[in-house]
Amino acid sequence: MDSKIIQKNAMQKTAEFTFTAPPEAPVFEPTAEEFMDPLGYIAKIRPVAEKTGICKIKPPARWQPPFSLDVDKLKFVPRIQKVNELEAITRLKLLFLEKILKFWDLQGSPLKIPMIENKTLDLYCLKFWVDEEGGFENCNTPKKWRKIAHSMGYSQNANTMNFLRNNYDKILLPYDIFEKSKADILKTVKKTELKDENDVNKAHTFREISLESIKKLKEEEEENEKPHTSIKKMKTGSDIKSDVDISGTKTENKPESEEIKCNRELRRLACYGPGPKMPGLNDEEFDITKSRKRPRYEMDPLAIYTCAICQKDHRDDLLLICNGCSDTYHTFCLKPPLSTVPEGDWRCPCCIAEEVHKPAEAFGFAQAEREYTLQQFGEMADKFKSDYFGMSGHLVPTSVAEKEFWRIISSVEEDVTVEYGADLHSMDHGSGFPTKSSLNLYPGDQEYVDSGWNLNNLPVLNGSVLRFINADISGMTVPWMYVGMCFSAFCWHNEDHWSYSINYLHWGEAKTWYGVPGSGAELLEKAMKAAAPDLFQSQPDLLHQLVTIMNPNILMAAGVPIYRTDQQAGEFVVTFPRAYHAGFNQGYNFAEAVNFAPPDWLKVGRDCITHYKNLKRFCVFSHDELICKMALEGDRLDLETALETQKELVQAARDEGHLRALMATKGLKNVCRTAFELLGDDERLCEVCKTTCFLSSVYCGNCKFMACLSHAEDACNCPLEQKTLNYRYDMDELHIMLQTIDFRVNSFDKWMTETKNILLPTAPDIGRLQKLKNLVDEADELKIPKCSLLSQLKEEYTKASDNVEPIVIELDDD
């Protein structure tokens, strides 16, 4: 779908709030036997579940792990979430509104947003739809304003249309004119500043002027013209700079009186007469107390205030002094011109442009000011929900809370603030699941300590490739915990390295989830960028910051497949590779989550690294390092992991060989073996794409830059001959590593072929028992995972052993 259509649909969706719940994600209920193998069960449901991105798993009824944290000892500082600021389009509206308010406030005219149909006028939408019609100058017919009113969700009567037109004319049109003309104004002012600097550098000349000449001129002026009352009528600022030139001007061809006429400084000197005192202010003409704000600096009566645009010093009564930079401007020189002199503080176009267009600070969540125990947080959370809905929190239906959440999210006017105890490290606080280090374990708890569904165990189970990462990566291989309250939310994101994730809700009220399958990830990214382009223009990596949410209905209208589920206490939610997910808490609850990566993730993980390189995003770990470590410990790999590792290593060796050969042909000769795994991650980053180097890198000794081989020539301009190739393994070692993993894979293939042959009905009986025994033993050595073939082999061996025993006994009797 075209980006402009997506943006229009998004604007229409925000005009009048409606919410339609997305379709439900699948729910799985494993049997007790299936539940014994977590990774095996997830692999079994994957063909169905990955189509929706998320799924829910209900454990068998008897599986009820105890909550092992001490509720009195756990203390944490939550994050503060202003709910409507989470939503991308609402945040855009708030940022735009802030600009408009600042624009008017800086000009001394504080703005009050008008109301229409009992709602605040949506200035962002008004500007958007007027722009869609070709701008204000083209909106010259009632038909167009009727269309704009309809698009904004307002009634299309004459009063409404006039209201929209008049408020655009009054509030937004001056801003539009300012935006279009600010470049010219800034250019004009800049040229003037350069000219003034050149004038300052010129040598100044002084000439003596008699006091009689000044007095004579003064008398002539009093007869011929009414003197200006300049400063009294002028709107002064809080910061007035003295820009005084007391040098005089060289006027060789002008008579003395003419020179004085051209120099108001000299005219003003005539008021004070001779004497040693410093020039002061005329009490009547320069009464500072009558100006609207006392300046910080005394105004110098010798100063000539000229307009920064027209460079003229006439019409003092319409000269405004900027409170920011102290430059002066005529009201009629401004674009748009001011019809009256502002009553409040006033800023010039340059200062307004600087203030209004300051880059928005990166949006994030502030930490709360107080620390909570679980009980204290729960009391606060329960009170908030019951007060908000006017009933006990547990009586509020999930559908009601869901609709209210998205209503708040979509409203500029709502100001609901909640707190979320997110990303609490289990290494710091302990885990909700019982572990070997847990205190006061009961005899029945050991089952849950050893369970594969215990999130402390799942990432390092046999069959999970993350067990080959030595470091404890908090959140990936070590669980994080989350203490939620009503409306606390987690924003659209997918997991680091596009890995799987699993979340268990220990207790409390439901957690509502929304998921997008990995196949729809790019659709979601495109839709969000199209719906809120200005937001992503200023922060291209916004989706990686986990601070932005968007109404699922807006995304669904753009063709993004979205599914939902309500996770109740005691249930798991699994997210699949690259699946975007978001959601919110229905009330006070406690959840725990971790990542895991079965063998099928390896290819996805490599694709993710390529994606990260293009985005210049940091990696959590080195994918190549993980693959090599798995290949070197091939005896720990099961069949599926070995097969996937083999594919990955073949690809890595091929790419590495090509890049090294290319570097050699371009003149890179210096080489050095480097143990990258002993370096900190920040010491082996590519200077260009920020990927974590492991198999190789190129280092420039002159610039102290390191780069991956793909960006060896981009990090600096030094010739390759002066750089060094750092490598972990030479190509022969990589090929030996590949042969080792090939041997293991071939061993698996050989075992499978022999097993299938011996299980055929036509297999010969001679030596069959011994062959069956050898294959069972070999299966243990090769760590063949549980499968129907292995089960059939063991069953056949058991039968053959039982049949041969009576024959042995009969022979002994004879």
C-alpha cells in the first residue's frame, strides 16, 4: 500500500476513536508427555504458531511452580509512562502542538487552543488535511472545508467549516508563512551581520563638532518637525545589547549641520549640554518604568536601533527588540507582519526558528522518584485501577480495559501516567522460579528446579544454541522480570538477533499481547514509518528503542497481519523469530521472560546480522563466534543442530574466503592472528557498520580505526598497504573445522541409513540383534534426539532381546 494512503488512513482513524480487537492467536495445551520436552514441543507447534508471530501455551493443570521470590525483600524503582505519549501519531500531535504554542508564546501572544464539539481542536490534523487540499490558499470553497471537516470527524455544517477556516487563518497560517519565509529572513539577517562585521574592521575617524552647531540644529528641528518618542513606545526586551558607534562618520563633502541631521546620536547629545557627567536618560522621553519589562542592561541613549531586515532606523514606535538576541525588527517587516505591538515578551524570527526547530529529545521513560516493595507497588496499582474504573479492578472485563487503553493512547487530551517495573534482572533480584540457590526449598520444588520450562534452564537446554555463549547475557540467556499495573505497556519491538522469546505470568491480572509474524515485520516497519513519517525522520532507529506503540487497527488497515491474546496467570506466551510484539497489563501482575534459540534460528540470526549492519546497530554477541564455537564442540551437537551449524559454517567460510581474496588483490599484505574473543565487544567493533568482528578485521595503525572486511576501505582514506588484516583462523583452519562438522553430520546420516535398513521387514536375521545393539549404542554416542526412528529402534531391540533369551536357556539345559 502506498505510504500516503497509509498516512491518510491513520489520520482518519485518529479522527474518531474506534477499536476492533484483532483475531486471536493460537492456544496450545500440551499433554503431560509432550510437556516434558519444551524445545521439542515448540518445534512441533512452530508450523502453525509462527504464522501468527505469537502463541499461548497452557501447561498441564498439575504443573504449578511455586513463586520463589521474597515479596518483602524485593525492592525496585519503576519507570514512568505517560500513556498517550507512547503512541506514535499522538506523540507527533503533541510535538506539533508544542511547536505552535511555543511559536505564539515567543511572540508575546500566548495561545489558548480552541474547543470544537466538546473537544480540543486537533491542529495537527487540521494542518495535515489542509495541506492535502493544496494549502490554505487553495481551500477557497465550502466544498473543500466540508471535506476537511468530514476527514477530521466533525459535523459538516457552516458553523463548523467557518470555525476551522477562521482558526487556521488565525493560528496556523502565520506559522505556515513563517516556515516558508524563515529561510529568506535568516539569509537577510546573516548578510547584515557580515556587513556589520566588515564595518567594524574599518578604521574609525573622529571630527570635532561645535556645541553651537548642535544647538542650532536642535532649534531648527523643533520648528520644522515633531520629535519622535522612540524608546517610550518601543517594546523593549529583557536583554538589550548596546550597539553604539560613537565614532562619528567621515563626511568631507557635507556641511556640519547636514552631518548632524544624519546622526541622531549627536541630536540626542544636545539635550544635556556641557559638563563632566555621563550621558543619561531624559526622564520624560526615556522612562524605562513605562516599558513593559525592565531590561537587564541600561539602555544607551547613543544607540541607533535599526531593523535587521530593512536596515532602517525610522518608525521607532514600531521597532521591536528581541528578548533573546536583542536584534530589532519593524512590525511591518516581519513575515507575516504584526498588526499590533505584542504585549508580552517577543522573540525575533531567528530566535523563534532556533527554539521551535530544536531537535526533539530522544523519547524515553524516566525513573520514578521512589522505590517500591512488591506489596507497596501492588497497593498503589490496585488503588489506581479501582479509582479509574470506579469498581474493584478484578471486576473490569479485559475487553473494557483493552478498549480504554487504546482510547487513552489515541487522545492528546488524556493525561494518564502509570509506572512499570520493567527489565528487573534476575541476577540482581533472584528469579520467580525456584533455582538451586533458592532458600527454603520444599521436596516437591525440585521438579520445578530441574524443569525445562523453568526460564532459567530453557536457554541452555540441549538443543538450544545459546548454551554455547559463555557470557550471561541479561534478558537473553538470563531472565528479566516485569511488575505491571493497569495500562503499563511494552511497545512494538522484536527480540535481539531476532531470537525466540518466552514469557511466563507468575501471578496477577492478565497481560494483553499483540503479535505480527516475522513474515510481516517489514510491512509493520513500513506502515509505522508511513503513518508517522516526521517521527521516524528525526529518529530512524525508533523501533529499536522500545518506546513507540501504534494502534493495531491502523496497522491492520495498512495490511499488517496482527493477532492478539490474553495471557492469564500460569500461562506461557512464545514469540517467534523476527515477530514484532507489543501489549499492556490489565492490572497488577508479575511476569518473567527470556530468549532462546533452537537450531532453526541460526539462518534467521545470520540474516539479522546483515540487517543490523545496514542499520549500523550494535550486536549483542558475534554470530560468527557462536558458529565457530559450536563447530569446535561438535561432539555436543545433536543431529539438527549439527546440520544447521554445517550450513552456517559453509556460508561463513565462503564469504570470508571471498573477502580475504578481494583484500589481497587490492594490496592488503600485512596480517596478524588475533584472539578476538579475548577483546571486549567495544574493542572489536567495525567503525562503519558497528558489527562485532570475530573471523577477521582490518586495522589502520595511523587512524586507530578497525573495520570489518566489507568496510575496510570506508573507515579511513589510508591505503590498504598501510593496514593490517587481523584474523582469528586462517582459511585452512576454517576448512578443517568444516570437515569436522561434516564428519559428524555424515555419522548421523550413516546411522539413520543403517537404522532404516535394519528396521525393514526384509532385513536378514543373521546378526540382527548385535546390529540393533550397536545402533542403539551409537545413538547414545551421537546424541540422537528423541524421534520416532530412535523409539522404533529401541522397541525392536527390546523385542529381539526377549526372543533370544529362551533359546539360550534351552541350549544350557541340553
